[in-house]
Amino acid sequence: MAPKKDILLQPFQLKHLTLKNRILSTPHEPAYSKDGMPKEQYQLYHEAKAQGGLAMTMFGGSASIAPDSPSVFGQLNLATDDIIPYFREFSARIHKYDCGLICQISHLGRRTVWDKADWLPVIAPSRVREPAHRAFPKVMDMADIARVRQAYADAALRCKEGGLDGCEVLQHGHLPEQFLSPLTNFRTDAYGGSLENRLRFTIEIFTAMREAVGPDFILGVRQG
């Protein structure tokens, strides 16, 4: 009998993207960014993985989508179009190895600090202090919700215009989960209370992202 094929080495279809195997590198932040951009060192770090035979490398480690979610541990800055040329260079470098490239994006919500970058107020669904960073967040009003929803859509579009294969929203511990969890969401409006209401923010940001990038771009979410 012929030996069974190793399932890890078989192709996998992810939406429009055919992965040559089922081995990938999940998002993490090596803090190799320069001025918030994925410049040469950042790209070479992932290129070495692509050369080793990965089917997809994911990067970003919760790349920041808005000025009130500043970089506190070396994240990329997706709040500006300045990142698009670097993404184009990055994607060309990785794709030549038949390797997919996906960026993880995020708004930290209450998990950031107020005394970095532009010193903007920390925002969250409710005024619940985050134990590690210790800021008392401003409760998001409807204008904040609309602004952050658009920031997610704009960040996803920058990923697409940069030639990436997709983007992943980090939910765990960050702003979407802060809306989802009854431990951090005490709102009494349409974004609080029932599970349906607490999910509303996440559903709205993915709806906005899909409208921005169209049907063929990969969108994902990471929980945990």
C-alpha cells in the first residue's frame, strides 16, 4: 500500500487563495518596525519564513488602525496611507515564494495608554479600568463608534491596496471583545445588554470592512 500523504503538506483553499500546504506563521509583533512602518528588517524577517516553505505568513501583531490606539509595543501604524508603499514592497517580496501574506489589525481600546503618541484619551465601551495599563477610559459615544468603525474599514482597504491577501481582526482582549464581554460592557444603548447588542459593534466593523474591500478579499477574526 502507498503511504498516506501528510495532510499538513496538502494544499488548502482559503477563499480565492490556494495555499500550497497547511503550514503558516501566526501573527505576532517582533517590534522590527521603523516609524511604524514595515521596512526592510521587518520584511526580511518574514521573507526568511517564506523561503523556508510556509504557505502563509501573518504579521502585524495587532497593527494599530487609529491614532487613539497608538503603538505601545512596536506595532505597525495602519492609520495612515503612508504604509501602502511598504505593503506593496512587502507583498512582492513574499509572493515570489508562492506564500500568502495577511496582516492582523486592531484597536486596543482600554488596553492602551493615554501618554503615548498624540496623548489622546483612551476609549472603551464602558468606564472599566484595565489592570495592566491602568487608564480610566472615556466611554465611547456614537461619534466614536462611527469613527472607529470607519478606521477599521480604511485599514482593511490599505491592506488590499498594498497587495496583501487579507487581514485579520484581533478581537481577544481588544476593542471588539470589550464590547462583547459583559465584564467590560455596561452600556444601556443598542451596543449593550443582550448578546445581540454586544455583538453589534463587531458585526458593524466587519460589514464596513467588507463594503470597503469587496467580496474577494480575505477577512478573518482571531478570538483567543
